[in-house]
Amino acid sequence: LADLPREARLPHPLTGREEQLTLTRDQVAQWVRPPLYTPVLASGLPFAITEAKAGRFTPLMGLVAPMSGPRGMSLATGMHFAVVCAEDFPRLSGVTEASTDFGDGTLRQYQEACASLTVGTPPAGFYSLPPSTVPALLLSGGADPATPPRHAERGAKALGTLARHVVIPQAGHGTLAL
């Protein structure tokens, strides 16, 4: 990250045609995040990061490409921002990321996206979880960095005796895709 920004030639994830890019610190730091959601991709990060340090960014781009579409967007990107901007971001007012190796790129990305979206306000009681009157199944990936099993455990406890929480040990985020 200390050597950025820098020029690099990378294959376009859709066309395979090499393109000249200026890679920024925020951009490369954010490329590390998507593979963390899938253990098989996360296992390639040490190699990809080592290659990136040597100026070879193709392996890192290769880990990001399966999780995103053109320009780093996927079909779920719009839905993701609509939900986060309505439900989570308003509760973060006044929060600023600490200065780290990963910078404040993620926070700025959410600030910009949420400023450009018109979203609803969750109804009263949205952030509370009443006991369930029907059976509820909660699935967790044991290696999920976004919503680790402890979050579903709290949810299952709040939902009551009709809730069942199943942890898939080596799974990441998105257990229904397994």
C-alpha cells in the first residue's frame, strides 16, 4: 500500500484485454475485502498480496472479479446500498474510521452512496426482535467475517424456542449458495 498510487496493466475481468490503470491505495485495500467472504477465495489472499507487493496485481484482481461485475459492481450492489443506507448508516452518524492501513475508503464509499440515495426510514420497533410464533431457521458460515455466528446466536436467543441456529463450519457469507 505504501507504493501506491502507481500505474499497472491488468486484464479487464470481462474482456481479458489488458488495460492501463492507476491503482490507488483505497482501491487496492478495498480489493482485499470481497475475497474474505468466501473461504476458498480468502485462501488465495496471501499469494495475491505477495504478488501485489511485487507489482503484479493480476492475482488480486482475479480474486475480486468473481465477486463483482463491471467496475466493481454486482447485481446486489444497489440492493446492498439501499438496505445499508436505510437501516445501518443513519445509526453511524458522527463515526469516522481510524487511520489504518486500509484508510477511510470504505466509509467514504458509503457516505457518497447514501448521500445519493433516497431511502425510507425503518418503522418503530425495527431494531428489536420479538419472539417468533413460527419455526425459524438461522444459517451461519463459521468463517463469515460480515455476520459471524455470534450474531445469529443472539438472534436465535431473542426469537425463542422455535428458532434453530445451524453453523456450517468452513462456510463464509451466503450459506444458501452452498
